[in-house]
Amino acid sequence: DTQNVTTATADKAAADAVVASNTQSGLNMTVKNDIGYNNAPPVFIGNTTLTTTVSQINQNWGSGGPANTYADDFQVKFDGQITSTTTGNIQFYAPADDGVKLYLDNNLVINDWYDKGGGGSVSNPVAFTANTPKAITLYFYENGGGANVQLQWNKGNGWQVVPSTAFSRSSATQAQLDAASA
């Protein structure tokens, strides 16, 4: 039915406008303690100890951890959007001590959810369209010893830490999104 399609399209456009007007640079970062696991813990469990924003995924806590968190036995969730200024296939690499899971548009592209002292896997190529954001969620856990995580990409010209200009997040509340599509 044409009227339903028109209404759905208008609702999506209104919600997109709310998100666009509430877009900020950087990523959301949420930290949880996850005491009691000797290896890879269940993904993102525990008590939230910190909620903040970061400009990029390039964290090195040494033998410590984020503020208000234990030095070991914690998890971090980075989420927001990632945008490339070019169209093409991009590979990702997330070296970390310890485990990482990387999702782009809700698709798991790196699954290194195990104890390791660094390094990691390279994703298969992911298709990007210039200036079209993709949802990004990266989970990281620290079990013991050093604590660091980084996200790099290769757009065909070598590996680079993904720059802060590629990341954004929406500060739109669910109530704002609901009102826009009501």
C-alpha cells in the first residue's frame, strides 16, 4: 500500500534527521568489571564502572585499566559509527592484549575472543561507500598482565590506526527517536 510506504519513508527520514542533528565525533566507551574468569569471559558482563567517550580506539593502559576499574578482569565496549572518505574494500586489524570482537553493521568481522599477549586477526575485506557510515561495536577484554587495544585499517595503502575523524556517535535519546517517528 503506497500510503504505508510513504509513511514509513517519512518516519525513517525524520529519525535519520534526529540522529544527524545529534551526531558528535568520537565513540562511546563503556567499561565493566568481570571478575572470576580464567580465560575468555562471556561477552560484556559485569558491573558498569565507567561510561565516557573517546576519540578513537587506541588505548594502552599498561598494567592498569581505565578509571574506576580493576587493573585486570575488565571489559570495554566501544560503539558508534565509522565512515570512510573513500569507496572500496577495507580490511581491519585489532591488535590487543587480551581478546577482541569487532562488529560492523552487526556483522562479526574479527573474532579474537581468547587470552593473548598482543597481535590479532585481519578481517576479510569489508565494502565501504564513501561518506556512508557503518555501525561499529568493538568489545575488548583484559584478563591479566598488560592491557591495550587498537583498531587499524588498510584501505589499500598500508596499515594505519583508524583516525578520530572516521568515528562518530549519536547523542539522540530513544525518546527523541521515538518522537521523530511518531
